[in-house]
Amino acid sequence: MTRAGGLAPMSTPSRARTALAVGAAVLAMLIYASQFVLSRWSMKRTLSLWDLAALRFTVAGLLSLPIVLRRPPIGAAAWRRIAVLSIAAGAPYTLIMYAGLTHAPAAQGAVIITGATPVFAGLLAWMWLGERQHASRAFGLALIIAGLTLVGWPELRGGALAWVGDALFTVAAVLWALFTVGARRWRIDPLPATAAVWVLALPYVVVYALVAGDRVLRAPRGEVMFQAVFQGLGVAIVALALYAWAIRVLGDGPAALFMPLVPVFAVLLGVVVLGEVPVTVQVIGIVAVTLGMGLAAARDGARRASALTAAPKK
């Protein structure tokens, strides 16, 4: 109770805590963007997509195993849902994303996956949850679709194999949208669910070891160690933990506003690390996708804020 006898206002994070949360969100987006660039960098040098997947699944799966043993899914229904989510965000998603990077530039992967995910998530939410899209969010999604068309247009028009990569990125976006909507629909705790996703990817490592033998051991040791730490710890665990903490401090609506940084970072890193410079029409498309993501995320944040304001006080 306040001195005036009313209800005490909801506590807000301090400036220092807010600044740290903003930094955590930006760093998470940088890590997510870097996975596209650094994965393609290795695949153009020595490691195959199968090698990278084995490194990610080994490290992430073993680090996640204690969490699953401590907090296992309860019941057959929970395991069925985790199995669906493991397809949408685990081994199949990762392999499809890596396969796309063997054909198309890293920036296109970041733009298409992060840009198309809210489009497919909105469609799934409408079909599955009955959610209607408001005008401003629909405009943002339409802007994303237009931007994605521009990003892929040079490959579609020129007949280059990069369109295969774009198609694979689109499939990956559908899977990630399924994970996003499914986790929300089933109200699944993100930490144990994500841990279970990586544990269920461990059988791939066994199959890989039987088929590939010591191939990854013959690759440059420094590159293997770097990718194992970056893919298995950095992308799969650290980035998720940073973003989850930012959501806890800032709220899911404001935290989602940082997602458009992924394609921006990926484009810049792709130019510096890989020398992949997008053509003019693709730059226009990337800007359109980024703006559309921002509009859609802002609309979601405003909707959640209004829902909290309208909620009855207890």
C-alpha cells in the first residue's frame, strides 16, 4: 500500500539494469546474426554442414542434459510437444539452415529467416489460435513480404543456385514460426523445453560419428574448437539466456524490437567477413524487411501493454 492508501505501483527496473538488459538484447542479436556469417565462413573453408551440426549438437546437448535430467517433461503429451518443438527448432531446423548457407549468402539467410518468421507465425496464430492481425501489424507483415521478394529477386530472375538457399531459408522460417507459436500455445517453460530440444538432437551425433569417422578431427583444431564453443554454447545457450533475461527485464514487447538488428548485423558482418555485398535491390529489400519487423514488433508491444493496462487490478 502507498501512503495515500492506494495500491503500490509496479516496480520498474533501474536505469543500470535497463541498460544491461538492452546490452544483453543487442549482444544476443549480434550472436544470432554471427551464426549465419561464421557458419558460412567455415563451410567455405573446411567444415561441412554435417560437421557444424555435430559440433553444435554435441556441445549444446551435453550441456543441456543435466537440465533435462533435473526437470524432465512430465507425461506423454509433454514429450509429444517437445518432439514437435525439437523438429521446429532443433536438428531439422539447424540442418536446413546450414544447407541454405551452402547455396546463398549469409545476409540472405538472416533476412529471410528472421523476416519470414513473423509472417508465418502470424498465419499460424490465425489458423491455430484464432488471432486476428491488426492493421498496423498487417502492414508491417506486408512490408516484410515485399522486402523478401526484393531480396530474392536477383536469384529468381537470374536462375542462380542461390534461390535454392532462399527456399531452404523459407522452410527454416516456417519451422521457427511453428516453434514460436507452439511454445506459446502450449505455455511451455522455455529453459527446459530448449534443453530438451538439444538433448533430442544428440542421436544425430551418434549417427554422424558412425558415418563420418574422424573427419572433424582432421580439420584445423582451432577452427573446430571455435565452432564448437560458438555454435554449441554461444548460439544455442548464451544468446538464448541473454535474450530471455532481456525479456524478463524489459518485457517481451520491447525486447522483440531488437529482432530487426539481426539482418542489419548479418549484412554488415557478411560484407566484412565474407565480402558478400548485396546489390541495390537487395539493400532496398533488407531495409523494407527491417522496417516491417519493427512495425510488427511495435504493434505486438503496444497490444500487450494495452492488455496489461486493461487487466483488472487485484
